[in-house]
Amino acid sequence: MRANKYLTIVTAISSFFALLIAICIGKESNSIIYDVVMAIFGSALLGFIMSLIQYFAVRREAMEEFWIQAFKAICALKEIRPIAMFVPVELIAACVNEEKNNELNNRIQLQTSLERSDAMENLKRWISNNTSFPDVDGVSKEEMISQECNRLLLSSKETIQSSIESYKTISKYDTGLLDNAYGKLDFLFAKDLRKLAYDEVYKPIKESFNRIKKEAYHFELLEKNEGNFAVCSLKASELCDYFYEIKEKNEEDVFSKSYFQTKFDDITDALESFRCRIYRNANPEKAQRIPVTSLVRQAKQSKD
């Protein structure tokens, strides 16, 4: 597109100066120079008209290509899976670390019991403070808490692992085509359009991918059994907090958490504004601000 832009500028300048020289010489001079200048003016003017027509055609193609590549990139980012759970990730990470340390200690001490259970006790305490248990004959509250602790630990690890896998997949996305598409956006006019494309679409998309790729190294080590699941859990949680807007509600005896992709919805809306600049008669279709997932649980009722 840049070649078409400069060709249009050069032919426009050539046409202007050729016409200016012809006016200065004047038709009455009956000079061959006047005829040559007029021939140059006619050729330059024709070239300007043709290059201008070609410029607008190439401009539209470049904008369409950028829209397509940005749309593909944002669709890939929307595949991020949140760590959707009520229990704090820090508690789960601490329990996982504790399990690993206990296994290591047992191997070193030849199965001598040196296990610690501080993290598990903290998780059980959280469950006791945030969960209501029914009265069941023959089953104590401590047993129910212990069962819930094991269930919650297993399900939380699966949720975290699923989120980590999504980041690993997205980190492999090639943004080269998006870079090239943005590089072709070189306009004669509508500089604000390139600013819109950069500030509200290209830049936040690139920052999102760069943030994921920065942490992907730790996730790759985990896949090779060389990483630390607890560390990866905390990093995945930080990414979740960065990419998702989490809204909590506590109404009567129901507590809920909803995960919104507000950051990506904003980019989608900006990309839609860009699309409407390509097709003048297009009607904007704003992103639906709906939660990706929601969690609901019954709040623990006080017996006081």
C-alpha cells in the first residue's frame, strides 16, 4: 500500500508543477517547451487519476486484511479458560506444594512419617467457614469436611490445569500475519483510522499475546515434568485476573461469581468500528457483554 501512496503523491506533485510551469510560460508563447510541459502534465494527471483509483482499492484490501487477522487473533485469545472456582488459588497451590514436599521427605527418610498438613488444615478451615453441611446420621462434620477437601482439591487442580493448557495453546499462536497486516495500513488520509487500529486493536492484542508468552515458559516446563504446579497455578491465576473481569454478588443466601472478557469485548467493539470504516453502509454490531462462565453456591448461614 505504501508504494501506491507514494505513487499518488509523486504524480500529484508532478501534475501540479507541470501545470504551474505551463501557466507561467503561457500558450501565447508558441514555445515547444510549453507543448512538452503540457504533455508531461497530461501524462502525470492521468497517472495521478489511475494511481488514486488503485490507492483506494489497495487501501480497502489492506483494511480488510487487517480486520481478518485481528479478528482471528481476538478469537484465539477468547479461548482462554478462566480459573473459575470459589476457593482461593493460593490455598490449592499451598496444598499441592505440601503434597510434593511430603513425598520428597518420605523418600529421603525412607518412609518415616514426617508429613506436614498445615496447608490442608487451612483448606479445611476455609471449607468449614464457607460451606454448610447437612446433618447426616453416622457421619461427623469432620469427615464431611475431609471428603469435601479431597473433592475440592481434585476438581480445583483439574480447573487450573485446564486453564494452563489453554495458555500453552494460545502462546503458540503466530501473530506475524497480524504484524504484516498492520504494517500495510499506510494512509494518505484518515490518520485517525491508523491510530484507532493501533491504540485500540493492534497494541492491546499484542500486549495480551506477549503477556501469555512471557509465562508460557513455566507452563512448558510443567508439561516436561520439570516445572512446579503450584508456581504455575499462581501465574495462571494472575493471568486470569488480568484478562477477566470478575463480578461477585451476594444476595440473601446465594453467592455468585461471573467471569467477563471485558478486555476482549472492548477490542472487539473497536474492531467493529474499524470494520464500519471499511464498509460505509455497515451497521455496527457491538459485542454482547455476557459472562463466559458463572458459579453459584449457597452462602453459609450463621447459626448464631
